[in-house]
Amino acid sequence: MTQAEIETVYDALAAAIDGAGAGKSELFLAKLALLLSRRLGDATAVLDCIAEARRHLED
Amino acid sequence: MRPAGKGATESLYFDYPRFDPPQGAARAALDAPARAVIVGAGPVGMTAALALAREGVASVLLDDKSTFNDGSRAICVSRSSFQILDRLGVVGPFLDKALGWTTGRSFYRGRQILEFEMPDSADEKFRPMYNLEQQYIEAFLWQAVAGCDLIDARWQSEVTGVADREGGVAVTVRDPQGCYTIPADWVLACDGARSAVRGMRGLRLKGENFEGRYVIADVQMEHDYPTIRRALFDPDCRRGGTVLIHRQPDNIWRIDYQLAEGEDAEEATREDVVRDSVAAVLKDIGHEGPWELEWWSVYSANTLALDDYRDGRVFFVGDSAHVVPIFGVRGLNNGLADAMNIGWKLGWVLTGRAGPALLDSYTPERRGATLDVFANASKSARFMTPPSHGWRVMRDAALSLALDHEFAGQLANPRQMTPYVYARSPVVRADDPGFAGGPSAGDVLPDARVGDGHLSDRLGPGFTLLCFDAGLSRALAGEAGMQAMVLEPGSAAARRLAAGPGSAYLLRPDLYIAARWHDARAEDVIAAYRAAICKSGD
Ligand SMILES: Cc1cc2nc3c(=O)[nH]c(=O)nc-3n(C[C@H](O)[C@H](O)[C@H](O)COP(=O)(O)OP(=O)(O)OC[C@H]3O[C@@H](n4cnc5c(N)ncnc54)[C@H](O)[C@@H]3O)c2cc1C
């Protein structure tokens, strides 16, 4: 993915989280994670990403 | 519980019998020695008595009540339970009355997200699941028990003591006319989840307590829907909750709904509250006609078991040994499998056909099955009653996705009832890696079409060696308790068993596979048979 593509995704995610409305962003992100995992078709890679994403949450 | 003004057994569809305690001349021999005493004539105790009788062993069966259990309680009876009832020769009335089913449907906010089919085919003699009220289960078992000379059943007879004595157990019984003590060789404690025998032996169930609580209510109504399990997630009638609906015989419908976290169980089981909750569910499923409330109760999802199902000469069987959540529909089904397992084993040991070490295989096999239920049930429970925020978010994500994506709907599949494999049992031989498929050693035998009937109809009463070579069967003719059965190579049965012309399967009386060989030799079969009945030393 190019830098420009990442930015497009970044913008779309921000808009979708806002669009999900109060209290629904978590549900939206969980659905998205399941869908992306299925597209990726690689459970190990997903588990790696889960571990990555858990880092620095408290900062 | 029943509606105000009704007695505990005043049912809309079932006439409860009333049983007297032993009377008159029968009382003279109440304290005669017994080879086996069974405490509790619930479904498990009666099945255990029938399993012992099938092996020619007499028993005394004691129950403190004067009739059957008060409500329909367990209603889903699995194929493996029907196979047990068939082996015991009592399946007829069950088949006539029960409603067989194969399909489940799950709905999320009123829209169907999943339809699942449980495995079924013409090779199977029985459907994967049947719905039948527990009173009928008990009544049909009782019919067989009452007609069996080897079972001395005594109602209104409460066991108040089980003390070890030289070579046995002293069982103290109290009935309306007095107290007496039976010197027994063995005791089967089938006295349910609150087992008094367990307490008397100083034993405790251990494990996790799930907080999930359900109200189960039965209503009678004319309602046009096939026998299909319906699960309603987050329906209008119970936002955030889950509702299950099952059809039972006699126009009875089971409605089963989860209580919310803060909901008070006492309040939720008040008659007017139950009526309102049921009415809301019926509105959701489009039932507009009249209905009558039959019975209701509250049930919590626990996973508890004894560490050892054997305590000296006392065996714990059914709910006295384990309490499991209802989602896997294993409470009763697991108990029947326990009863069959200990029944044939104790029967073979008491008639000298098996060595006493066979009894030590009861706990690893049946407790293993319970732990397996716990693992599966915990998975279902987490979906039905998410225990924390994280589980709830993911569950809701899956349900929401399932509206358009089949893979997410599969997460709602309860995967009910595949019998546990006794792979690590001390009396099951390690599986033969020579097979490219078929059931493995420790698995229950899959049925198959043979001629115009089924394989399971043709098995011997004890062990059966299924083989495809008449020469092998002749070499085993001298083994007592084992019968060989020669099947056609290339037949439907051979395909289901992934068998070649030299293959053989050794089946136990409970239809579990004790050993299998892709290319069997007679001396290996004989050695495995003797190991399976703990007679190798003879
Ligand atoms: C309210 C309720 C709802 C349930 N719902 C479901 C369900 O929806 N699905 C499901 O799969 N399972 C359900 N179960 C569980 C299911 O009913 C049990 O798994 C099943 O009944 C177990 O059979 P059992 O024979 O081991 O025990 P029980 O049926 O409990 O039988 C034990 C018997 O022992 C007798 N007894 C007890 N103490 C003594 C004594 N000291 N002396 C003599 N006799 C004694 C009792 O009177 C009773 O008859 C439910 C249970 C309850 C209580």
C-alpha cells in the first residue's frame, strides 16, 4: 500500500467512527476487525496484529 | 412452579401416578443383602438399573418421592441417548412419542442469521435430536423397570446413611413405616444435583459458577411451526437478552429466556412476571391465539464436577457427579451415558466376565466427557450470556455482521452433542494409524445401513467384532462374551468404517470402539479383548 492509500484508509476510518455515533464505534471497529481478518485469511497474522495493537494503550 | 391454585404435579397434559412404599409381605425382606443399591429413580437411576439387569444383575432402586419429577426439565434427548435406550430394549415408546429434529435457526433482532443442520442420513437409525418432556422420559423408563424381575424398586424410601462395612456398604433407608439397613456390595448414587449421598461421603462438586440464569417456561398452545430449535438474539421482547424456543409433544412449547445481570430471580419467577415475559415472546414470534401456562422454573448455568466419580464402593452417576449448563443439552444425555457405562461394567464384573480393574475406567471416561461438555458449553455460554464487556462487544459484532455474512452466523452455531471420544481411557487401545478415516478407537460406533436395517440392530449382546473376513471370525469363535459379525467388503458399513478386507473393529456393549485394526490378526484381537475387560492376567 502506498502512503497515499494509507491516508485514504485513515480518513475513511475517522469518518466511519464519527458516523457510527455515540457508543457504537466499538461495535463498528469489532465488526471491521472480523471482516478484515476474514479477508486476510491468516489467523497468525491477525493474532500478531492484535498483540501489536495492544502495545502503548496506556500512553 | 405451577400457576396459583395448582398442585405441584397438576399438569395440563400428564397424569402423574402415585407410588406407595413397600407394603405387607414385601416388607419382610427389605433388609436382605443386595449386590447393587441404586439411590434415586430419576432418569439416570432407572437407566442404570436397566443396564445392570441387561447383564443379569439384580438391584434395589430407592427413591424418596412418590412420583416422577415435577416438571418437564430436560427435553432434548440426543441420538446417542436413543442408541442407549435401544440397546436396553426400551426405545419403542420414546420413538412413538418424541419429536425428532435436525434443524436450528438463529435470529438477530427478528432477522434470520443462521440455519444449521445437524448431521443426519439414511445410515442413521435415529435422528440427531428428539424433544420429549422429562415426565415421559421417566414414565417410559418406569414402564420397563416395573416389568423387570431383577429390579426391586421402592418409592417413598429415603436413603439416610451410606457407611462402609467389611467388603461393602451399609445403606440405611427410611420410609413411612420405618427404618432399615441394606448390606450392599455396591452403591450407585443417582440422587441428583443435590445428592445426599455425596454429602454423606464428605465430597463436594468443584468448578466454576457461571452467573447466567435462565427462566424456563412451558406453555400449551396451537402454534404452527415445525420442530426446529429457534434462538432469538436481542429480540424486541428482551432487548440485550437471548430466548430459545422448542416444540415438545402434546402442543407444549418450551420458552427459555435469560435474566439480565441485575434481575432478581425471585421477582422474575413470580407468576404475573412470567406471564408477561412469555406473552412478549409469543408476540415476537407472531403467535396470536390463546395459550396456557403449564410450568416454569429458573436454571443457572454451572460447570461443576466431582474430582473422582468413584469413592470406594460408591459410584456417582448423572447429576450427582456433575452439573452442566443447559446450552449443550448435556445434563440428561450425559447422565444416561454415565448410567450405561457403569451399568455394563459393574454387570460384567459382578458376573465374573470382567476383572475388577474395569471399574477404574469409569471416572476417566465419564469425567473426561463432562470436562469436554464444560469446554463446549462454556463456549456457547459465552455467546449466549457474554460474561464481560469484551465478550459482549465481539458477540454483538458477530451478530451484526451475520445479517450479511454467513461466516459470522456460524459463530452462533451451538454445535450440540457429538459424543466424547474415550481416546485416553485405560481400556481403549491406541488407534491404528493404518486407517485413512472412519471412527477412531474410543469413538462411539457410527451406524450404517445393512440390508433393509441398520448395523446397530445386528450386534451381539456383549462385545462384537466387526470384520470382513470369515476366516478371522472363525478364529475367534472360542472367546466367551464376544461375537464376530462378518460384513461385506465394499458395503455401506465398510465405507463408513474406512475398512479394507482385513480390517476389524472391536465394539463394547455400550457401542464404543475398544480397538480397531486396518489389518487384523486373531491373536491381537484376543489380546485387545482381554485388555478391554481387564482379564489379561488370566
Ligand atoms: C429446574 C430444572 C430444569 C432443568 N432443565 C434442563 C434442561 O432444560 N435441559 C437439560 O438437559 N437438563 C435440564 N435439567 C437437568 C436434568 O433435569 C437433569 O440432568 C436430570 O434430571 C438428571 O437426572 P438424574 O437422574 O441424575 O437426577 P434427578 O432427575 O435429579 O433424579 C434424582 C432422584 O433421586 C431422588 N433422591 C434424591 N435424594 C434421595 C435420597 N436421599 N434417597 C432416595 N432418593 C433420593 C430424587 O427424588 C430424584 O428422583 C434441569 C434440572 C432442573 C432441576
